[in-house]
Amino acid sequence: MSLKQNLHNLKEKYKGTKMAPAFNAIHTFLYLPNEVTHGGTHIKAADDLKRTMNIVIMSLIPCLLFGMFNAGYQHYAAIERAQGITSEFTVLGSFLTWDNLWIGIIKVLPLVIVSYGVGLLVEFIFAVIKGHEVEEGYLVTGMLVPLIVPIDTPLWMLAVAVVFGVVIGKEVFGGTGMNILNPALTIRAFLFFAYPTWMSGDKVWVHDAVNRVGTADAISGETILGSYAQNQEVIYSTWDKFAGFIPGSVGETSTLLILLGAAFLIFTKIGSWRIIVSTFIGAAVMGLIFNQIVAAEIITDSSKFYGLMNTVWWEHLMIGGLAFGAVFMATDPVTASQTNKGKWIYGFLIGFISIMIRVFNPAYPEGVFLAILLMNVFAPTIDHYVVQGNVKRRLKRTKVKTA
Amino acid sequence: MGLLSKKDAVLLTDPLADNNPITIQVLGICSALAITAELKASIVMAISVMFVLGLGNVVISLMRNIIPSKIRIIVQLIVVATLVIIVDLVLKAFAYELSKTLSVFVGLIITNCIIMGRFEAFALGNGPWRSFLDGIGNAVGYGVILIIVGFFRELLGSGTLLGFKVLGDPIEKTGLYAIGYENNGFMLLSPMALIVVGIIIWIQRSKNKSLIEEN
């Protein structure tokens, strides 16, 4: 008897018991169940929840792999800089090396494993208690979480945050599809407010920088945003910023690969291009406004906001987590606006507020996750007014006709 | 409870769980969020409210037949304000540091919805002894939640309980901190108090299904 047949027999045996949902989850993850729909006509489409989730995960894989190499690259580059060595940068010679990948494997993979392990455990427990099937909702969240935390985040902190995010961010509202806030960002926000020393500053972004504080081997882990916020020179070229050879959270540095993922999501019609485009527009507009303020000399270089306000608007789109947030977080179909017009407003405000928080919060110069969480809360309101506006316009039209 | 008849005992026990002012009636939330970052402040707040509510209920109950109903709110406010000022002055005299932590929230006991709620709903229609029991019962129900929230917030947020370092010293890295544990700064912020209260409500309702309203 094949494994598949065995599993089906086991399923029949455990039917109706408490553990059934947990077992079914593993079973349907591996195989298509033998059950077929009974009676009636059903609309058939291939893009069920599981497939949607898998496509998003596939579009995240390049970012994850890049993040693993980048973890090692930033580590060794920071050491070289601290020792005063300058070496020629080549993608094959100094980026895609086994040494770099090894750092990625020992630092990034545990984050992924803890994120999935803890998150799915919580999902299993809730499925057993509530007696429903385990939902696929955590598959994407579990992949997003390791990509948006600093590399040296202690694993137990991540575990605590994942429990909080999944329970308070999602399960209390009724599970996948019912949540108001994006669970991955809830986890990120929890980490940020609970353990700020591990989530901000100039050390946590490069592996081992925290341990080396105060020793002779001290290295810097300053991000580009951090340098701008302190009015310091930025040592990275535009190409570095675009391709992602910069310090930052694990998977959000490479704008190039994120746009590749975005293209894949738009092509498969999983992600909304309206939200992605409008987020970038919103950020660009806010960046332009700040540039104009600097150009009008309202803010001069003595101000603490000068560094980030003076950043050219298109550079704002490449640095920090804006691109990652726009493509993978803002487009979450559950928490985003549903109407097309609403999506434009929603995305625009995310970008607009992101840059505003980024500039006005020099202690932690990044606000994409806060902006998206804020707009998650407002998304239903935006939809309401878009729908009501539409209703009013059409009512008016019928009145004119009848009059 | 030999002292109390069954009917009176209910006045004391009901607000502890099934009719808790915070978790069921959702009153007095503002102070529950504001002062529960430390266990000590929560306990002092609970005692203060117990004093004000217990005595206030008795006073209002004694005067219930002579208060014209048109100006009853004003009379109630005067009674609460008098009692709150007594509490405030006592705290300032004997626990000045604590009084500074509680700051404006002692004064704001006046606006604690539980107090006005009990005056209106109970003391105006019942005798002094029953009103006293009702006031104490509700204040204890309020205090229990405050102390539970304060316990978790101080333990997880600062690693202390009543000021004692129960989890070790975060700066010298002793106790739990030696193995990498860190305080959860989120616990010290008010939103976390709301979430803790929410979790208590959640647990209470899943234990006692009759509390869940039908939609």
C-alpha cells in the first residue's frame, strides 16, 4: 500500500476526533485528498488559497536567497572597512561566495525555521481547539517575517513575537481572512515596541556587530537611512542601493529582486498593481515635497531633518523597506482596500505617510511598517466612502433621467 | 459567610466575576490602562477606589431620600470629590513618591465611570448596608483586574514585582538576564494594557459561555 493510501486510511480512522484537523493539514499539504465535491455545479478555478500563497512564496525566494548572501557579504565588508582594507567588488568574486552563504545559512535559516515552526504550531493549536481545518494563511506570513527583521534578532524574541502576532493579530479576529492588521507587520511592530534596542540603531543590521561593541574588532552596521538621519556621508553607490548590496533587514535590501517579484505577482494577478504603483507615487510625491522644502531653504543643514529631507526623491524609493512593503505587505488582499479607486488612495497614503514618518523620526528612520498598519485600519473606511460615492453618483444619474 | 444573607453575599461576589465592572461592563478602562505599568500603583489605586466607592455609596444611600432628583448628579459629584480629595491628601502626606506616579489619576477617580455608575444604579435605590457591600464588591472586582494587569505588566515589562528584581538584574546580567532574556518594553506602553485586559475578557468568556452576547 502506498503512503498516500495509508494516509487516506488513517484519515478515515481519525475522522471526528480532536486531532483530525491537525492531521488533515499535513495530509492535504502533501497530497490532494480523495474527496470530491458532492452535488451541484461549482465554479472551477485553479487559484485557491494554497496556490495563491505558493505564488507569493515563490516570488519571495529570490529575496530570501539574496538576503542570505547579503548577510555574509555585509559581515565581511564591515570587517574589511573596519580594518581599512579596500577591495574590488565583483558580484561573483565577493558576493556569491560560499563564505557569505554560510553566514546566511547559520543566521537566516534559523529565523525562517523558528518563524514557521512557532507560527504553524499556534495555527495547529487553534485549529484543534476550534475544530476547523488548518488554514494556509501562515505560509506567506512565515516567509515574510524572517525577511523583515534585523539579522541578529534573538530567536526567542522572534518566537514570542510570532505567538503574539498570530494570536492577537489574526486568531482573535477569527483566523485567516478575517484579520484587520497584516500579521507579519503586527509581528514586526511588536518586536519594534517590545525590544527597541534589537530593532533599531546602528549595530543590529550587520551580523556580529552587536557582539563586537567595545572590542578592538568593532564594526559598524549603520543603514543608509541611519546615515542620512545623522547627516553623515553615505558610502554606497546608486547601483548598490538599487541592487541591494547594503545593510538592512534580511530580505528587503534588493529593490531589483523585489521588483522582479512584483512583476511575477502582477503577471499572475496575485498582487494588485494599483497598490504597488500608487505606493511608489505617494512616496515620490512626499519625497518631492521635502526636496522642495529644502530647495526653498526653509530647512537648512543645521536641522536634524536635513539629511533625510535632502535625499533625492527617487532615492527614497530604493532605500529602506519601502519597496518591500509596497510589493509584499501593502498588497495583502485581506487587509488592503478592495475597491479599485480605494486601492489607489490606500497605496498613495501608505507611500506618503511612510516617507513622512521616515523623515520626522530620526531616532528610527523607517516608517513603512507603521504606515501600512495605519492604512490597514483605514482600508475599510476608504472602501466604504468609495462605495457610497458610487451609489450616490448613480442615484443622481437616475434622478436626472426620470426628471 | 455567616454574617451576610445570601442576597447580600451576591452583592459582593457578583462583581468579582460574572458582572465585573472592567471585563463585563467595560467601565473604568482609562485608569486601568494608565496606571497599571507598576503593581504598586495598581494596588494603591484599587484601595483608593475601594475607599471612595464604599464610603461614597453609603453617603449617597443615606441621603437618597432627601436629594432632589434634578440635582442628584451635582450632589454625587460633591460626594466623590470630597472623598477623592481626602485620598489625594493622604497619599501626598504618607506616600509622596507614589502620589507623584499616580499624579492626575487620583484626581480622575472622580470621573471613574464605575463610581457614578454605582451611585446611580445602586446607592440611590438601596439601604446603606447593601450599598456599602455593593461598593466594596465592585471596587474589589475593579481592583482584581487592575492587580492582574499590573502584575503581568510589571513582571514582563520591568522584570520586577513591587520594585523587587524577581527576574535578576538587567544591567549586571544575573538571573534570567544571564541567558539572554530581555524586558519587553511594549508591556510598559498603554496599548499593551488594553491587550492584556482583552485577553482576560477572552479567557473569562470562553470559560463562561453565558456571557457571550448573541448577535
